[in-house]
Amino acid sequence: MGLSSSSLYNLQKNIGYHFRNEVILTEALTHDSCRVDDPNIKTYQRLEHLGDAVINFAITNYLFRKYPDSSEGTLSTLRANLVNQTKQKEISDQLELHNFVKMHQSVKGLPRHDKFLESVIGAVFIDAGGERKGGYKEAKKVIYNLWELKDGQAAEGNGSIFEIVIGSVLIVGIAMLFLDRGVKK
């Protein structure tokens, strides 16, 4: 699928950030299969790598400040629940990100579009100026918006740390024991 300016505009509106340079957003949404026709085309993978780190840092920072008395194990469990593939797929589905991914016609089926969510976050970080000019601040705003996190409040729909922890350890078909140092299977 080609990426029109109007579809990019709609995506930007949905994520809550307007790109100064839409080329970087297009790169974030370009599957590496497009290299079949153009081996020099820039694809999502580097931005995905960066976006993954930005998401992890933003979520970790949020939880660290939100729950100052929680142990490292608890914070790790909470973060894992918020950054896992399932949560990112849910957000990607809400954004209908699969409709914006540019792939070569030979690709059968959809790639994991949660990876493109990470690449879009990486693109926001770069477009907003990177580490020196407010890139993290803008990326954090997008992350907090998409993950429904509020400064000074628990995540929407998860009013307490108890609810978040319970949600993170109740995995269908797997008995888990929650310990202060983490989770053991």
C-alpha cells in the first residue's frame, strides 16, 4: 500500500504528533520487503530498535515515579505488562497501523505490526529533535497518550498497583508465583 499525505495526516492525528518531516514517518512504516524493488530504501528496522528503547525508558520512568515504594521486581513486572507484544498489538490495532504499512506485493499476510508501533515512536523521537532538542519529551507525550498513562495518576482502567500486578500475573493456562524479586514460572 502506498502512503498518501491524507492517510499520513490521519495517522499523525491519531498518534497526537505532527511530523515536520514525513519522510521519517514513511521510513518507519516501510517493511524491509520493499528492498526487493529498491535495495537502498530505508526501512523501519533501525527506528524500531530506537523506538523500543524509548518506549522501555518512558514506561520505566513512569512506573519508577508513580510507584516510589515498589521493588525492582514489581516494577519489572509492571513494565513487562505494559510493553509486551500483546499490549503493543492492541495499540497498533486501535491505530489501524496495518493500513499504513508499505510492503512489497510478494509478502503474504501481515507482518507483526507492533514492531511498526515501535518504529513510529522512534520516528517521533528523531523528528522532534532526538536527545538534544526535546525528542524524548515529544515521544513520551505520544507514549503516554497511546498507553493511556497520566502523570500523577494510575493507568486508566487500572486504578491501583494491585490491579496492574494482578493483571500481569494472571496468564491463562500458566500458574505463576509472584515474588518480591520477580516472577517465577
